[in-house]
Amino acid sequence: ARSSSSDMPYSRLMLKMVPVRAHSGICLQGHMGVGCGRGEKNEPMTAYLGMVPGSVKTTGAAYARAAKLAQERPLIRSVYASIYDNKEPQVVVRELMTRTLKDEIV
């Protein structure tokens, strides 16, 4: 039985729309971000796509660099947790928005 588009994971739905996507102005990273926001996990999305979007690799590199320099980067840490640790997006956003305020100007 064929599944309807409402039953299909977002990443698969986007691949079915390749001709539309080419003209939509939304890049692969954008689709990955929307999928993550919907709660889809990194590994199944990249496995299905057959590639890892550059933003996923960049997030890992930025997280590693911040750790090496012992710098606190809450946004990088949060995106990393969502992508690599499969942390729920709602939890990540809640933690970011409710963290203790402090001066972050370097």
C-alpha cells in the first residue's frame, strides 16, 4: 500500500519534490533544519539523503573548536545537542530561553 504524503517523513517528502525544491530557494541544509525542528533524527535523514549536509559538519567543527578554546557558545552547543545527541528541539529551545542571563560581550 502506498503511504500518503502526510505519513511520509519530511526528508522523503522533500526528495519527491526535487523539481520544486530546485526553484524554491530552500537548500539541503534548510530542509535538514526543518526536519530537525520537526523532531526527525540526524542519522536517518542523512542516511536516506545519502549525504551529510555541510551545516551538520560545520556544527560539529564549530563545537569542537569552541571546546578546544574552552569557550562557552550556547547556540553552537544547542544545535550540536539537537543534531548529534538527538536532543528534542523543544528541550533545546527551552534551555536556551531560560538559561541564566549574563554579559556575553567579549
